[in-house]
Amino acid sequence: MSSQNLIHSIIQRIATGPELSKNIETEEAEAAMSAILSGEIDEVQSAIFLIALRMKRETMDEHIGILEALLKFTDCQKIDVDNLIDIGDPYSGYNRSIPISAFLPPLLAELGLPTLIHGLDSVSPKYGLTHRHINQALGMNVDLSIDESKARIKDSDIGWSYVDQNQYCKPLHDLVPLRNKVVKRTVLNTVETLIGPLRGKNTHSILGYVHKPYPPIYAALCEKVGFSSSLLIRGVEGGVVPSLRQKGLMISYHKGVEKARVKTDPKLLGINSELRAIAFPKEFENGIKRDLLAEYAVNLGRSALSGESGMFYDGLVYSASLILWHLGKSKTLPSAADKVREVLNSGKALTRLAAKP
């Protein structure tokens, strides 16, 4: 069947209303997404495909097919490290709070965990402050190739890197204008954080979520594409840093199997905050001024990595402790928090932030 005939058949089935729409098979989802990435399907039909899947709600088979198509177009490489942390924060960014997670990579690297974080400049539905913006404000080259990112992670003085979607899956990145026209969230927002452009001997996906149905979906997809484990954290704005004020939840999966479901309490880690996250300053409430916001985030991040206490410091302690516990590096969350504070107070992670290849 030609690509045109395939997409015509699929749209006929998935776009017939809330009660009559039909699901499609994994192979069909993969073939349709591959045709879109290859430029064989026009914008109108591509948009209908994504919107119709969303409106009828994507099945696991459809999620898998879409993700497998993306992997076919990805420059995915191996890196010689025992354990690689892959942070999959939302690519559409943050539009209410400062993304503390942008400063997890140098901290985790100092804790002995090589780390990759990835993203892009801006995309629907939030068009928020992203990791690319923050790394630009740090003076980092945000268009490093996969090989250059590997070199940073292998460098014992650095141990982490940011890599942009335009470097590891350009056909997907080329869909950003179309996704912005669609406006709403699509299946691509769900699966793009799971691509994993670099893979160590063991690669561990760290993901945030808001809605309850997502953890088993993410975990199954992570196992399908070869992650050794996944940690799902109910985080602020769907990111990997939990609320600093209230109890939360993390779910630890190994090889796709749920191993632990833990209710987390920041107070048990010595975190006592009246606020759930660091809100954007009032001067930014009427619109995101990305450059200024990124500089603001960088100043807070540098202070936290140098051992200055506060909400940013606490956010790093909280999230990094969950990751250490998930990987079995600490038996309890309080002991993990002690390790993280020791590193932050030493200021050593700050040198990894400044280090350049």
C-alpha cells in the first residue's frame, strides 16, 4: 500500500467521532509516522492524523508504533559508561515555575552518574522556558553533535551534556512548525522524551508526569525501546522535580516491571517549604521573556550548586535523592539526601557546570 493510500485509510478509521473511531495496529502507526517524517504526507493530513489519535486517545500499540518510527530516524549511539541517566523533562518547557531540573546533570555527574538531558527551543502546547534556553544562558553550545555530547559525558571533569532534538532527530524537529499550528498536545509530546539518543551499558530514564494514567504507559515504552529502568516522578509542570510543599509519588520500574511505589514527603528529607516551586518573578507574569528568565534561572542554579540554601537547593536535593534511591545508591531517601547535600555544600558540582570541552 502506498503512503497516500495508507494515511487515507487510517484517517478514515481514526477520525470518525468519539464512539465510532477505530484503533490502528502498531505497524500501521509506525508506517504512517515514518511517512510523515519522510515528508511523504502533506501538512493537513499529518495534522489530522495527530489530532485524531489524540481525540480518540492513543492505544499502547499506537504509542509503540509512533515511537518506533521516531527511532528509525534518530542518530542513536552507544557510550561506554556503566550507567547513563537520561532526563526526559517536557520539551514544551515551563511557563509557571523555574525548571530546577536544568541543574541536575552536573550534580548527578559529581555524584558519579553520567547524565544526558535533551530538548528543543520551543514547541506547543506551552512554549515555555526550556533547557535549551538555560544552557544558552550558561554560554554552552546548545547545538552539540551527538559525538560532541559523548565527549562531554566521557570527560571526567564534566560528565554531562545537553543535546538538542535538531541534532539527533532532525525530521522530528522539522515538525515543530506543524505542531505549533496544531496548538494542542499530541502523541509526539508523550513519546519524544523517550527516544534516548545516547545509550550506556545501562540507561535509566527519569521522567515526570502529572496525570495518573501515564506512568505505566511510559514504563512500558521505556522497556520496549531498551531502557534498563525508568523512574516516574509526579513533578511540578510534568517535570522531574516534585512539589517542595506537599507529599508526592514516585514509581520505580526495572525492565518495565513496577518494583516500588513510594509516597514521598519532602519533610522527611529535611525540606520545609511553604511553596511548591519557584514561581516566575512578577515582572514576567504578563508574558515569558525567555532570555531574562533564563539568566534568572542560571543565577539561582549557580547559587544552589555552590551550596547556598533555598528552594532551588532543596529542589535539587529532593530530585537527586529520588534518583540515587531508584538506582540503589542509597538504601533510604534521607541517607540519599545527606549525600546530595554533601556534594552541593562542597561546591564541586559548580565546576562541572562551568567546564567546557
